[in-house]
Amino acid sequence: MPNSKSSNAQQGRLALSDVRVADFSRLLPGPWAAQLFGDRGADVIKVEQPRTGDPSRHNAPFYRDSSAYFESVNGNKRSIRLDIADAADLEIAKRLIA
């Protein structure tokens, strides 16, 4: 019986394609680690603060209209803005974590 790693490879799926990651991190280590999960197939959802998003979105240097720094550690992710101080947004965050 083939192991799941070879089965995933035969099906063209990445190792973490059945995993969802809720990324609440900022700065360098957390976003980069979450990007590595995304690079291996995980569905990574970056949770950002309302109005401004992740503060690193505003760090120079910029390429076109985006921070090169932000883009370099947040690839293979989807984003959502939540205010976890708000009860409704907190419930959404809890569902993401579950």
C-alpha cells in the first residue's frame, strides 16, 4: 500500500493541501513560517487588523503599489481583516481557528 506522501505526489497534490492555517502573526518569523506552509499546499488565511491591515504593508521599499517586504513573506496566502475586539469578528476568528 503506498504511503500518503507518494499518493499526494502521484495526484499532483502538495503535502499540506488538506491543512488550513490561520495566520495572526506579524513581523518576520511568523509570516515567513506561515508562507512556508502555503508553499507546501496549506490554505493560509492571514488575519489583519481593520483599516490599516498588517503594518508591514506600509514598509519601504515599494514595488508598484505594494511593500516588497510584505510581499516577500506573505505569498500563497489569502487575507481577511478582523477586529478581534468586536464580538462578531471574534466569532469569525474562532471559526477560522477551529
